[in-house]
Amino acid sequence: MTAAGAAHGGEAANWSDNYQSRLQVLALVQTINADILASTSATLTLEKWCGDHAMSATPKVTAQLQRGIVKAASAEQRARLQVGPDTPIKYRRVQLTCGGHLLSEADNWYVPERLSPAMNRLLDETDTPFGKAVLPLAPYRRTISARTLWSPLPDKWETAQAPVPAPAVPGGALDIPPALFEHNAVLYTSGHLPFSEVRETYQRGLLDFPPPPAR
């Protein structure tokens, strides 16, 4: 989180709690959500977002490994990865950041025998984002599920069946929770072999840039 976000008690930088800001935030969240769903690499999509919104002088996504966490793959995950009960599956949890902004937290289960030794070394020994480490596989994604965790406007706001929330403090900052939306996806090689399942929880750091000026 940036100092600007921290200054507002955890809110993304400078977003006021008013109707226009809520509409802008809704549009931005829907845009990045759709961009990721349509992409073959969430990492590269996040880098483009970071660059487009001037969130870093060098828009590069880095992964901060969360070591010491173990989550075994479920029977359903093994079925989606097309492996038996005895096939080794590794687990990796990272926080993806760009320019100091936390963009997402990702849980990743992958089949090491379907990656090259060089890819496995990168994943074991470095903070390289998973998407970048496996780029030589020319991977693509198939989304299992996508769900919204927070919206700045309630359902049916556009039909006036639900009121827009009143600001908690007139003229105050919009209170944006940490998690915005979540994706579950399976990654495949260019030869259509599944090799990884990922659960990505996208964070309010995606909005940590100055809003457009009022018109």
C-alpha cells in the first residue's frame, strides 16, 4: 500500500466518497476484471495496467513469495490437472506487486514434471511471477470461476431500485476493502496439457492512482 492509501486508513489513493467516484471505480474494476479474463497471462495484463496508470516508473510486476505455507491439492484439482493421486503437485503462494502497490494475492498448484528444470528452479529459488516463469510453454487460461467480492454500487442501482450509499463522512474518502474480485483458472500448455491451477484475489492496490479530474 502506498502512503497515500495509508493516509486514508487503507483506502486507495484519493478516491472521494461520492457518486461520480463510485461510478469511476466501478468502471475501472470491471475493466481490469474483463482484461484479465480475456488474457492469456494475468501477470502481463497487470503490468500493462500498472504502466497505463503510471503506477511505477518501470511497470514490472514482481512476486513476493509467502514461504512456509502448505496447501495440498484437492481431488477436484487433481482431476482438473489430469493427474493421479500419487503425482507430485507443488504449492506456491505469492503477492504480486508493481511499484510498491499490492495488486493481487495468488495461490498456485502446479505439476513440476510438466515444467522444464529451468522453470522449476525459477519457481523454487526466485520471486519470479509464475506467469513469467512459464512463458516458454505459450500458456493459455481457462477460467473455472470468477466472482465479485466488492462493488462500489449495490445491485440494481441503475434502475433506482437500490439507493447509492451515502458517504460515511461528507467529503471523505471512499472506503475500499482489501479484496475486489477473485478468479480461479487452469493453465494449459500450447499442446492443451493442464499444468497449473491458480486462485487469484485482486486487491485495492489496482486503484492506487489519482482519479481523473472532475468534469
